Amino acid sequence: MASEPSLSPAGIPPAKDDSTKLGSLLVAEGFITPEQLEEALRIQRVLSKNKKKYRYLGQILVEKNYLDPDQLQFVMHKHGKQTRIGDILLRCGAITEKEFKLALKEQEESGERLGEIFLRKGLVSDDTLRQALGTQLNIPFIDISRVSLDSRLSRIINRDYAFRHQIIPIALNGDNLTLAMDDPTNREVVVEIEMFTRLKVNVVTSSRAAIREAFKRLYPWDSGEADKNKEEKDDLLDFTLSIEQVEDDLEGTHKPRYVEFHESKRADVLVQKILGWAIQHRASDIHLETLDQRMVVRFRIDGLLQEFDLGALQESVDRFHREIISRIKILGKLDIAEKRLPQDGSFRSHIIRNGERTNLDFRISVIPCYYGENVVIRILDPNRAPSTLDKMGFSRKLTDRLIRLFNHNTGIILITGPTGSGKSTTLHSGLLTSYRPGLKVLTAEDPIEYVHEKFMQCEVNDKIGLTFASYIRVFLRHDPEIIMVGEIRDDETAEMAVRAAQTGHLVLSTLHTNDSLGAITRLSGLGIDPSMITSTLLGVISQRLVRRICPHCKTDYKPSPKLLEEFFLTPPKNIDWVKGRGCKECHFTGYRDRLPLAELWEPNNQDIILINKQAPIEELKESARQSTIPIMDEAILKLKAGETTLDELIRVLPYSFIADFRERGAH
């Protein structure tokens, strides 16, 4: 073609009744008033006297600010009133009627877009087609190659997203973002950007070549940036997670429902990256902490919360932190509208690890804080599921005593320690050690963290009256040999657990106390008679978790004299001191993984007499020395084996344990 046809004046106008019908629909839908319609029709009649100045009714209504383009598009789509792109090109003389009919026939056979057919056949130029598209959608066509772009606009929409959807932010005026789109019909992208940026998006279009050229200007690519992106991709693992939400019905059964992540959703991608990073780096928990206009992401690794440089990911997390929390709440089947009350939920996923499918469970806890909601996600990885006691890493002496203890037929065994000391892992390991074919095992847990096919596991739900105590009461009617209770936290549970032990069952449970003897004080405080305690209590395990020295950067060193004095009256000569220098494998902490330290108290006859007499705790403590494997004895064995450090022991163990060890001079 010798010259470009003008599409702003659209050539041949539509029939008068077409405009009247559209106007009547807009009035009926309540978008415009009859007076506004009459004024727009008057303007159209005046302009129709000159074909080059003609405007569609919708264009006039938008130009007069009687309605916005989104409202117009809604009504036209709803009632099928949108003008075809071919009609617009035909009326402006860009194509002939014969070419239009041939293109329609080809479209019926191939399903290809009409505009793409015109382009492929060379019937129209890209600029002409985009002008027609702008007329069809009531959006401006501009030549963005002549627009000066502010580099700060690249912070609003990141490079990958802009490239994938062929979009360019070209102006920001207050809360209004002007966006040039290669495909302005893609409303899903517009909705996403408005949701994530909380800006009002005004769409324009331009030629494909101009959009590509503008992309290079706004998102320049150099070798330094390439190296940075490569490093980020290597550091941030992209997992494709298949998510399974767990729905609880009134009977307490679990019905899995799979929900796939959608890669086109920015919040989904960010949640994937955060979960993937945590899994890759062996984190047990993810902490998402909302601050003023940003979010801190921390990972609990080897028992300590650590904050890492997430690079470009951090900027996206800060920008979309509300959407991230909403997405996590959706996964956990929580109420996204509820922001005032704490909520708990869960979901399930699987990843491919070493060529095999691995199922992962995630527990979600959401609490409202000053700046917004904070989220903690507990990761339950079956690769770190409990095993039997002989694989826990205790000393040979302690392991043999524990195995013998858990092979009893009746009585109660308690595991004590603060939160995060590994009580649940040891409890499950003891349960696996106790189990033999022919035994029935029932458990009450809050929540069920690891599923074992050999056991009948039940989950506590206080909302419907399923408490630890109520479960024990029901368990006794199911004739079990072993009952496991996740925690004794109230007097009713304590009484039911002790009664179950008295009636010929082996009962395993946990208590929150600092040491093994604290279990007596705690049970007495819950109203349990001392004679009931002594008649059922087989033993108490008190434990802690300490970090293991990283094997990749282990090196010799000498502790400071002051630190040695905390533990020893005279420095020992039979310990080769080592520590971790810090390397990439251990995130430069010097430690990798954790190992348990425990003490075991099995009450002897003298201890039982003192408990029944309700003797002072100091007197019982002195007597219990003869029936206890102290936790410091285990700790010294780990020091001699080069598995942990004095700094780690003083961080984790109560100072009373260390002081008692120093006074005894037992090394």
C-alpha cells in the first residue's frame, strides 16, 4: 500500500440503529443516563457529516468521560456488540471485501486470529493492525519509540514478567500506571498488575517492533546483570510443587484436594521460591514477619533463626507481601478476609528428589501483629522422620538403657525438655523401638507430624471435644498394648495417663520441664498422688539438641581459658578441641545438622521412698545421682568425638547442669 490508512476516523460508519442499540444497552445497564446518550448521539450525527471525523458511539462516550473503557468493554462483550477487527479495517479501506471474506474462511479452518492472518498475508502493516485494535478496544495507539522512558518504571514490573507478557510500563502519574501491551486483550495480566501494584492500569498499544525496542531501553541487558541473574537462579531453587490441601470433616478424616501452583501468578511464584529455598537449605521452619512496607523472611536451620540475602527475590517479597500471605492462607484453607484472629492450617506437596517422589507436609500458623500478619510454616520432611533409638546418635551406654526401658510392657515413660528440644522425635523413636508385631498402638497427637502405617494415629481437635484426655478414655476400650500421648498439659490428661499405665498399658508422653526430676514436681502440681507416680513411672528422659560441627570445615582450635573454667576445675588433656571455620555448606556458621543430648533417670527404691515421703527436691536430687545418666556425661562424649563445641553446650544446656558437672569434677 502506498500510504497508511487513517483509523482514527474509522471510515464507513456503522448503521444508525447499531449505535442506538449499544446506547440503549448502556442505559439499561446503568452505566450512562438517557441525557448522556442523547448528547453522544448528537455529537456522532455532527461528526458523521465528515467521514474522516467520524467516531463510534463508544469512543465518544469514553472521550466525554461518561464511562470508562472497562465498562464499555464489559457491556460490548456481554451483549456481543464488539466490532470485528476485520470490519474496522474494511471500513477504513485497509483491506478489500474479497480479502476480508478469504481471511474469514481461513480463520474458520485454522482458528487463527483474524489480525494475525492479515499480517501473515501482508494485507496490512503491524501499525495499521494495532491502530484498528485500538479502535476496537477503545484504547489509544501510540508510537512508544518516541516516548522517553523513566528507568525507575522497571522497578514496578520486573524484567521476566514484562518479557513473558510483552508489556512495558511507560508512565506513572499518581496512582495511574500507563501500560503498553502487545496483546491488549489480555485482561488477566491487567488484573494481576492492578492487584500486585495497587495501581490503576491504563492500557495503550503500539507496534510490536516499538514494544521490543522499548523493552531493550527500559530493561538493558549486560554481562554483569546476566551473571547476577545466573547466580540468583543457582541460589534460589525453583520447585514445581503439587499442593494438596488437607480438609477436616466432623469425623476427623482427611480428604486430600490437590491444588496446582500457577506459574503466571506472581504470588504463587514467590511462595514457590521461598518454600524451595527452605527445602534446599534444610530449614525446619519459615518465618514471614511483616514490618512497615516490607517483609523479613527468616529460616530456622539447625535450631537457629537465620536471615539470608535473597537478592532480587527480597524486593518482590517486600512489594507483594500481602499477596504472599493471602496465597499461603489459601493453600492452608484459611479465611483470607480474617486478619484479626490467629489461624492454623496445613497443606501437602511433593517434590522430585534424586529421581524419586518425596511427599512434604507444611503446617501454617498465622497471627496478627502491629504491622500486619506474621506467618510461620513448619516443614515436615519424611527424610528427617524419626527412626529407632539405636539410630538417634546417643552413646552406646544410654542407647542400651533406653532400648531396655522402652521394651517394658506396662508403666509410663516421660520425655521432658523445652520446646524445640526434640521431644517428639525421641517419643516417636521410642514408639518404633517398642513396637513388635502383634501389638496394637494408639496415639493422640497435636498435630500428627509423621504418619506411621503400623500405628492407629488420632489428631487432637479441641473445637469438637477431641482432647488428649478424651482420647485416652476411648483408647482403653480398644484394647491397646501401647498408648502414646503427645503431651501431658492438664490435670485430666495426667490422671488418665497414669490410670492407663496402672491398668497394664505402656504409656509414652512428654512434659515441659527443664530436667528429669522436674517431672515429679510437674505431675504433683497437676494433682497426681505421689504413690500413683511411683507405682507407674518407669523413667524420665530429659533432652536437648546441640548443633554438630560442620564436617566440611572442621579445624583444630583451643578454647579460651575463661570458657574452659566454666566447665572444668582443671583443663582436660584427653580432648582434641575442634570447631568449624565456616563454609558455604554450613552457611558460614561452623555447624551443620544437630544431635541429641539426653539424661535418663530410672527411679530406684531410695528415689521411690523419697517421692512417696514428698521429700525436698534437693534430697531427691542427691539420691537420683545413683540412678541417672547425666546429660553432661553425654555431652563430654560428644566433645571427645569432635562432634560439638563448648560454645554450643553453654548456649543450649541450663547453667545448673554445667555447674553441677564442674563441682563433681567428672571428666
